[in-house]
Amino acid sequence: MSATAPQADPIRKYLETARAQIGKGELREAAQTLNKAQRIIPDDARIFMLAGLMAEKSGNVKGAFEALRRSVALAPDWGPGLLELALLLARQNQFQEAVETAEKVARLEPGNLLVLAGVVDIAHRARHTEMAVRHLRRGLELVPGDVQLRRLLARDLGSLGQHAEALDLWSGLIAQDAKDTEALLGRVQTLLAAGRPAQAIADTTTLLELVPGDSVYAYYNALAHGITPPHQPIELNRHLFDGMAEVYDQHMVRGLRYQLPKIVADKILSRYPEKRLNVLDLGCGTGLLGVCLGRIDGFLIGVDVSTKMVEQAARHSVYDRFHTVNLLEALHATPASLYEVITALDVFIYAGDLTEAIPNAHRILLPAGDFYFSCEAAPEDGPDLVLQANGRYAHKRSHVQALCRQAGFDPVEIENLALRYENQEPVQGFLVKAHKAAAA
């Protein structure tokens, strides 16, 4: 696309006005403004780029792709149009083309920091951490010492297991600002992942001095002292899953071959083929169980701490209601004898201790009801509850079975299976079906 001097650009004012209108959600007005611009220059790539942004904001994803692809066709080497197409592809989980397009933009505009930010965002969405690291290093060549780029690079290096370099970056940030809580926490998390918890005590102590009573800092302080907290803070899980919400389905189902919702839905429907039942889905996430169940003749209630996950689940239009609360609070507050089925799939790996959850689930179930839940497997010759290096809890099978029987469940069926795959390796765990006895 040829550069046009501002004074010789007859549609610049319309484009600026339309962008502002789109930003404010004034989509009808933006469409009118773009129509005026198009009457002056019918085939300007900038018009179609803005039309794509407008279409996406209105919920018309198909129209957004058509407009952005038209923009790119008109100006194949114009960075802004290519970047917006790449970002849309990433937001729609079309990661292969998103990455390829992003890399093209980066080659075209290697010194553009806005392009760099978009490319790094796409890499993170695509779970392509190596790509993100490469571009973050390039960014630090452009802007040496940039605090945000160093934070992002340290976090990504830590996730790749490159702990020494990550620690150097975190330490440099802390030396620059001793009260940088993000850097302090980053160094704590890296030291824990590197198997050096005692070295994190000084930082967790500092964090609690800076923010007394903070539940997340207290959690990491316990880990630094070698203590396994029974539960993770709600704030920690909310932040984690809010950040994953838009890409969760693609990442879990396609990337990690996660099949638990389908497996459990099939078990439920085999017992209730007419779908006449009430279901409480604890840790419903983006609603994968609901998708597999479909509409039921009863209530399907979702519980999750992440508002962003619930927003994704609501799009399926199969849940009757959601509660954005901690699952232990939800169980405690729910009246007795209400549901035929309760599920908690891939939830207790974050919730931890089950001594309250299992008896409460038994209380809430109707007679002859079923409680389905999954756990990652801890070694039978070790503690009942293990917090793994990846930040997830594992449970000992025999302990879980004992808790179910103590709560009154009988029978308790436990099926060993691969819960998902990470780095092409199966994550070993088990699925529990705990049955509440029928009324006498």
C-alpha cells in the first residue's frame, strides 16, 4: 500500500472518526462513516481493515474475516492489515495461520513496537512460547531495559524450564525496584519450579510485608517453607483461568486431547437416556460437559470462579444458571437432596483437600445420585495430598476411596485413565463415580 501524505489523504479524517466510533461501540455511525470514505476511494485497504474490526465487534466473525482478507488482498505487504488479520485468526483459535501471518508482519516491520506487541500476544495465545521468547529478545534489542518486556521474557523462560536466565531477569528487575511485587513473585515461582524453595523465603517475607494478609503471597510463603496448603487461593485460580478462557477449549480438547467431559457425559446419558435430571457442574469452565450433554429436561447449573470462563460457557446456551463462586462455598451453601448428578472434572487438581467437598456432595445429591470427579494420581506410598511442581494437586487413590466411603457413598467406582496429554506424555489420574444409596 503506497504511503499518502496526510494533507493529500482525502479519507484520513473519515478513517480516524470511524476508528474512534468503533472503539466506543458506535457501530452504525462507524458504518456510515466508512461508507463516506468508500465513495471517495472504493478499494482502500484501510477501509476494509476497519470494516473487519467493526464486524467482529458486532459479532459477525464471518464478515470480519471477509473484510480483513479483502484488506490484505488489496495491500499484501501492509503491516496493519496483516496484523489485524493475524490477531483475528488467533482470537478464533486458528493458530497455524495466525502464527504464519504474524511472522510475516514481523519480517515486514521489524522495528515496529506495536507489531511486536501483537506478535507476542499471538504467540502466547497459540501457546508458542519459543516464538514469544524470540520476539521478546528482539524487542529488548529495540528497547533495551524495557521493564514489561523483561517481565514477559522472564515468565516465558521460566515456563520453558530455563530457570537460570529467568532468575537473572527477575533479580535485575528487583535490583532496579525492590518493591516490584510482580518481579518478587516471579522470582518466588521460578525458585519453586527450580526446586529451591528455601531460597524463596526472603522474597515471600518481603511480599507479605508489602501487602500484609494477601492470600496469594501467604500461599507461596507456605510453599517456600515446605508446607502444602490444603487449598489454592481463589484469586490465583481466577487469574489463571480468566487468562485462559478464550483459548481453553482449543488448548484442552485439541492440544491436550482432553476427553473427560465426553466420557462422563456418555456415562450420565446411559443412565438417563431421556435426560430427565438435575446436574450441578462444579468448575464448569467453558461448559464442555454441557456441550456433550446438550439440553436436559431439568436444571444444568454451572459453578466456576472465573467470570471469563463462565462467559464462554454461556455462549453454548445449555446451562440454566451460573454461580461465579468457589466450589467449596457453592457446596456449603447448596440445600440437601437437590441433584441427581454432581460433576467436578479437572477441578480438584486446583481445589486440593477433599475432606469437605466429598461429604457435602453426598448431602446435596438425591438418593441414588452420582458424584463424578477426577484427580491426578499421587503415589500410593506417599502423602494423601501432593502439590506438584506444576502447581496442581495430586491425590492418593486409596485416600479418595476412603473419604468417599466415610461420607456414605457405596459403591465407589474408580477408573484409572490418562486425563490429558502434556508434551505428548499422558497425565495419569483416575475418574471416580461415587454412588449415593437409594432411599430405604
